[in-house]
Amino acid sequence: MPVDKVDIHALDAIFSSMVRSLDQSKSDIFIINEESRRQLEELREDLRRTDEEISRAITEGEKLSAASIEAREKLQHVSVHFADYTKDEVREAYDSAHEVQLEFMLNSTKVRQLNDLKIHPGATQSPITARNGFSKRSA
């Protein structure tokens, strides 16, 4: 039986090709790893900013809640003593109570949206969020 001759040049070319492929794969893995680290840091920073925004919104919500109670108490007083107030004073009491309540509801919506963003960080903004200036990426 004849023994096939081994072509050293062909084996050398195959081996060199394999080494290049391994080097390229190693380089690709390094690039993927670095990109993953960068994305992780971005997500951590986004989460930190979102937590800060939530904290500010909650603090603002607490202030608005107190202002809403105060405005409703004034409105109740104006309603009970209706005859003691001018038409403009009555309207101001109603408008003030309505405005504070509206701000409180908007703030509550903002807190919910920020919490949703925290739970689902890859989610895009809703039209309401974008329209009201609430952003997942604010400086």
C-alpha cells in the first residue's frame, strides 16, 4: 500500500489560517467584552440618574400633596363662607385647588413612568413622557 505524502506547505498554510482565525476570534471577544463593559456602565449611570429623578419627584410630590390639602381646606372655607368672598376670590380658590391637584397628578404620573423606566430600562419613552419633558436621559 502506498503511503500518501503529506504536503508540509499545505499543513503550514492550514495551521497559519487557524492561528489567524484564533487571533481574530480573541480580538473579537475582547471588543465584545469592552463594549459590554461600556454598556453596563451606561446602564448603571442611567439607573443612578433615574433614582435621583425618582427621589426628586417623590419629594416634589410630598410638597404638592401638602399644598393640595391646604388648597382644599381653603376652598372648603371659602365654600362655607361663600358670602364673605368676592366672585374673584372664590374663583381663585377653585382655580388654585384645581391647579395644585393637576400638578400633583402629573407628578404622580412622572413617578410611575420613572419607576417603569427603572424596571424596563430599554423601553422607549411614551409620547406622554416625551411631551411632558420627562426624559430617561437628562443631564
